[in-house]
Amino acid sequence: MSTRSYIFVENEDGTLDGIYCHFDGYLDGVGTVLLKSYNGAENEAKRQELIGLGDLSCIGASLETSPAVEMFGFDYFNDDRYLALSKHTQSILNDSQDFICTVAYHRDRGDEKQTANYESLEELLRSVSVHDFMMIAYIYIWHAGCWWVLQNGNLGKLEQAIDKV
């Protein structure tokens, strides 16, 4: 089972560009990675590069491709060559549990690049329906110089939401 999320970045003109992230969307997963690795003005280019990857399987502190994906492909965990490796070697290659590398569907699997775009934060918030929260647990938004999270219909600062966990 996965905890799905969206990640949006507000542009200077007020529009928002976003992507879907399939795994680890909860606050202690994607939320913590965003705060630690994609926060602050100094990470503007990194946030844009993240969104530029399109939809993700998982997010990591690094935008680099996972060594396991590079060596054995996107579905490495089903590859006989990967499975023949020792558990120790697998753990070295498979860093997704440590949120180190980012796995993107377009770059790493060759899927068509997918992104979402909204004209404003208000449009994004209006478009979110009850159905979305059945499928998407968290929506992370870089807005006004910090990360926000929309969860259970409530919008709040991500740092404060994580502190409550």
C-alpha cells in the first residue's frame, strides 16, 4: 500500500506547477524530505528541477537516479540479477528507504512526462474534492517562501504539521 501525495511549487507569477508522488507521501516521508532538502530560497533551482522530472515513484534528498535503478532498471526489485545479490549488496543499492534518491516515471521508466498546472493557489484549492482525499493523502505546496500541506481539507504550514506528529 502506498501513501500518495502531490507536490506543487508556486511560480513568481502566481501559477503553480506540480507532480504526483506515489510512495511515502505522509508527513514523516515526503513532508520531511521537502523540509530538509527542498526548503528555503537557496533551493529554488532544486525545487524547479524536481517538478521538471514529472510524476515520481518516490522522492529523495537527491535528484539523482538510484544506483539500483541505473543498474537493473525501474523494476529492479523484480530483476533476477538484483535478486541474486546478497541482502547486504541490495541494501547498499536500494536506498529508497533512506530517502536518498528520487525515482521518476519519465526519466527512470520512460513514461510520458506528467505534471499538473494551476493558474493560482485558489484554483488549486477549489479543485480539490473529497474524492481527491480518498486517493491523495497530502498535497504539499511551496507558497510564500515556505512549505504548506493540505491534509484532511485543512491547509497549514508543513513544519507545524510535522511538529504535531
